[in-house]
Amino acid sequence: MRKIIVWIGALVIGALLGLLGISWLNEVMDFIASVYTRLFQLLAVPTIMLAVITTFASFGSGGMGRIFGRTMVYTILTTIAAAGVGALLYVLIAPENLPLDVVSSGEEAMTDVAPLSYSSHILSVIPNNVVRPFLEGNVLSLLILAFAVGFGLSRLPESENKAVVVKGLLGLQELLFLLIRGLIYTLPLGIVAFSAQLSAQVNAGMVASSIGKYVLVVLGGNVIQFFVVLPLFLLLRGLNPIKALGKMMPAVLMALFTKSSAATLPVTMETAEQRLGIRREIARFVLPICTTINMNGCAAFILVTSLFVMQNGGTPITLGTILLWLLISVVSAIGNAGVPMGCFFLTLSLMSGIGAPIAVLGIILPIYTVIDMIETAENVWSDSCVAAMVNKDLG
């Protein structure tokens, strides 16, 4: 509770500093925020690798099969639920088409954004050497490597050499978590910087404009998923959602500011183990996987934004169209990377692939910062819920 109070105090102080509008102070806050983001990104890569490898090596591929199976079931169910909520709100609120002059202004915002094909996105996940995924921070590629190494270690016969390798990896993991705890200890300074950065952007009008009903659908869907749907999942498994959210609040707040579930992963794992009480072997296996495939907020964003863009391009939004794109959004979100603006660029790729007017995304771009923050917080909360349910099932 004391930590939460300190974090909330840092949040308020940062917001007030950002509202002052002092240029040199904003530059200092931007610098500090960038430092913290880079440090957490630095720790995220070895956290993912060591967590998956050591868990596989320690418990074997057979034991991991049950955990992975339940993780996939809960991931798919929560992601479908998130997209379904977005689809329902889209039908009920029914955003209108944008004026032609507004769409034209969006074309200028998209001139520097190069869309990639979805096939290129999939190919980028397949590593062609050992070093590149580390250099690029490609989370899905790292997971593939970690699965391969961990599976290999689990299949090796027991020997002194295997024991040395596993003990060395476990030692590195303990050192890594010591560094993570030290970084979390200084995090109030980072929260002040993140909060000041966002406050300054809002004060400057970067996220002050909106496009009404579309934004209401996206944010409303996230709020319903966060406070209604995910707690219902926990209640059905006999877990207290209020207690769970309170325990995971440090990770949720961290996700809100970093806009990256991958960068937040060290905090998510530490909080899940130390505060929520999830068993170590489950937290360190489920959470890295969920960081890359459990994208509730992303699925809802892809579905709602795709429908909105296609509607502005003249495509009739029928029940069949909604169901088709619900399936596409769920599959696409599972393959998305947990990085800032990952959902935006994935949606851009999908829309450019079908010839939809991507200029509409240029209208959304200025307000995507706020959407991305809320989506990432929802994703990390969903990751925590999945881990908690798997922990309960295998208790």
C-alpha cells in the first residue's frame, strides 16, 4: 500500500510539472522518461529468454504442456471477448463517416509511415541467426529461440554438464531479478517523468482533439474489458478481482506509461510473484508468453479501427463483415509484438493490404498515444489474469 501511495504521489507531481509548460523542464522529463524506458527494454530481453529456458529446463516439456495449453485457452477466450465487446459497441454507437476534407488532412500525416505487408511481419519473426533477435529486441523471435534451447535442455540426459548449464542460467536469472528490484526501487522518479511527459503533450494539444464516437467505442471497449469482462473471468475461477488488481497495480501503472507490455514484463513478473503470490514456475513461463500473444486491447483496436476505416472507404459493415474481421483481429493480435504502436502499424498493414483508405489512420494518429496507453495497461492486466487463472487451475 505504501508503494502505491508513493507512485500515485509521483503521478500527481509529474502531471503538475508538465502543466507548467516550462521548456527546459519538459526536456529534462523527456530525458528521464527515455532513460527508464531504455533500461526496462534492456532488462526485458534477458527476462524473457531466461524465464522460458529455465522453466522448461527445470520442469521438462511434459509439465509445461499443461501450463501452455491452459495459457492458450484463456488467452484466446479473453482476446475473443475483447474483440466481441468492441464489435458490440461499434454496432450500438455506430460512428459516422468522416468529412472528406478531414480525411484529406490525414493523408499528410501518413506520408512518413511506410506500411509493411502482414507476410513480412510473419517472416520477421523467424530468426535467421542467433544475434539479430537480441539486437532488434524481436520478442517473438526470442521466444522461439528460448523454446528451442529450453526444450533441448529438458530432453538432455541428466549429467554434470547439464547441471552446470542450468545452475548458471538460474544464477543469471537471480542476478537479473536483483537488478529489476533495484530499478523498481527508483521508479517513482521515472513515474514523475512519464507523467510530466504526458501532461505536457496534452497541454500542448497533441491529444486534445478526438473523432468522437470512434474514440468512444475504442476506449469504452477497453474500459468494459478491464473492469467487467476480465473480473468476470477471475470470479468464474473463484478468484477475487479487486484483490488481484490491487496487487498488480504497480505493473498496470508501469504499462500505462511505457506503452509497452514487453518493457513492463520485468515489473509484471516481479509483482505477480511477490505481491499476487503466483508460483514462480508459472509466472516465469506464462507471463513472457502472454506478453507476446495475449493482446486484448490490440484485438479490439484492430477490429474497431478496421471497421471504421473500411466504412469510410465505402465498404458496407454487415454482420458477416464484423464476424470475419473479428476472427482476423484475434489472429492478428496474437501475432503482434508487445511494443509501442505495434497495433497501429499492424492495422495499417492490414488496411493497406485490402486497399482501404489508410489516410483515416492519419486522423487517429494524434490521439493514438492515449489509446496505446490504455490498451497496454489492459494487456498487462489481462496477462496477470491469465497467469492467476492458470495458477489456480494447477494449484
